Amino acid sequence: MKKNIRTVVKSGFAIFALAFMVSSCSSDDGSAFDTPIDDEQDNPDGPTIATLVINETDPSGDIIVATASGEVNTTVPGRIIYTSESNQKRLYITQNVSGGGEMPFNNFNIEGKDLTKALKGDGSVDLDGDSQKAIDFTFELPVPDIDNGEIVYHFWTTTGKGDFRDANKRKALGVGTITVTVGNGTNPAAEVHSFTDVKLFAPDVNGTSKTFYSLLNDLEYLVYDPENTLDQAEYRAFWDFGYYYVNNGAYFASANSYDDSFGFPVKGLQAEENEENADTETLNEAYFQLSTTTSTMFDGITLSSELDFVTKSTFQKSGVLAVGDVIEIVDNYGKKGLIKIKEIKGTYNNADYIAFDVKIQP
């Protein structure tokens, strides 16, 4: 299955390599990272470090925005110093290159550390699961190969499982922003994210078919993995909508309304009692309606602004889908898009599927 994305940011969790060096990290009961060492912000022999400071107890010295200038294919130093009255359990980082949209940023190396012990399943940084009330990280921010524009990094911590698209979800501290300017700093017109040949399969009650889709990273998801149930739950914030076939018709439904729309509960869609934050877990909403946009018009859309005409319906379930239909969608985070139905194979058997293309605002 071939997929293309019309943006300088490639879909998926990892976009550019970040050499992530921990200068110090303190907690009440220890750290998952290296032993803290002294490190001065001002380095007369090196570049100025773009530093974010957030202190919940004494915000008088807070710095929530920092800037730096960079040259392509190099790195610039950055630092975050976050001090909270509550436990900071996870660190979320996003990267936005030239206005192409915020993407999860987590493809980095921590010197001398096993990444499997430093990352949660959703790609956030695990702050050791203990009382991380103070963190101090110094790292190198990569500068991608662009002529002009900004690379914007956002950093926030959470008290539990968060959401790369919603910084307010269980937020502890943040959002801090480091902006790296390249050239004249002017971003080009934002392009749509284009995904082709997406394929979702009819569900089974055990949730082990790839039935759900994420508009964030262009990935299809099964919702239940009997060998690793908690890891699948890490991705719950990524699921936007799912596919099903019932009563001689093919449908999309938001993750939020899926069980009710389909009429059969799918294992793994709802949080289990033993999951982190199970009692406050939420599922993404998405809204659908048939568009008057033709297939030819769909193919010609390249810029994000060309999707501004899409309006939010009141329906979290599509009508019966047919090959050639173009469906308008507005996701949980207000992004507007179009879905073009290319193929519907079979009905409700697990090997049966729907194939479609997507264009969504970054």
C-alpha cells in the first residue's frame, strides 16, 4: 500500500533525529535518566541556549517562549527547566516545520540509555513514573533542510497519559515554545496533508482487525492486541474514526460514537479498569457529511486554505458510503478535510475493506 504526504513533515511519530542530551534531571525518588550534573545556561565558548523556565511555585522568572536562529542540517541547543508542585509523569514534544502542522517528536537518542525505558507507548517521554517534580533537560534541536521559515517546538508535561493534539489533556506544566528561525523566517503557504490508498477492514468483536484510522499520522490501528493490550491503549488518542459494514451498507463513525453506531461493542475501544487514567479516558469525536466536491476537484486541492469551506456537521456517523463519494470531515481538533471513497470490497467479513484517499488540514 503506497502512501504519500504533501508536506515537508513526513507522517509518523519520528520526523527528524534529535540528539537528546540530559544535562540534569531531579526528582523526589530518583530518575530514569543520567545522574544530574552542573550545567550553566550561559556558555561563553558556545551558542546561547534557548531556555524555557516554568516554576509553578514561583512563576516570577518563568520563560515560556524562547527563540534561536539556525542553519539547515545543523542543530541548535535548547533547555527546559520545569518545576511543579505535582508529579510530572510524561513529557510531550511536538515539531512544526514551516507551518506544516504539529507532529509528535520523539525520534531521539538519550546518551547511554535504553530508549524502551525512556518512552511511553504513545511516544511521550516517560519521566520515570515516580515523583518528577523538577526536570532540567538540555538537548539539541535539529534544523531541517528548508530555505526559509520557522521550526516550532512545543514542550509540556502531564500528570498521566496525554494527547499530542491536545496539550490541555492532563497537563501539568507548559506549553513552552522554542522557535528556530531559518533564513528570513517566512513560512510558505501551508499545504494539505494528502494520504492515499488508506485501507480499513471490517471489524471483529475482538478488535483485532485494522478498523480505526488516525488523521495525525496516517496509520491504521487495531484496537486490541491480546499480547499487548496496554500498549494498544496508549494509542487511543490517535484514533479518529473507524469503519464498519452493517445492514447492506458501509459507514464511517467517530471513535467516540463507534460502539453505538455499529451496534456491537468492540473489545479495546473503551478503557479497561487496569489502564492508566481509565476513569477519565475520552475518545475522539469526528463529524461527517456528504460533499458536493467532485473527484476531480478533490484531486486538485493542494493548499490548506482550500479546505476552509468545509463546515462541521452534527453527525458523528456518515451516511451509507459509495465508491466515488467525497465526504467532508471535521476532526476532534477542528481540522477540516475531505475523504474520497475509492473501493468497497465485500461486506462484514474480516477480510473485507474500504479504501480511500484523504486530504486534511495540517
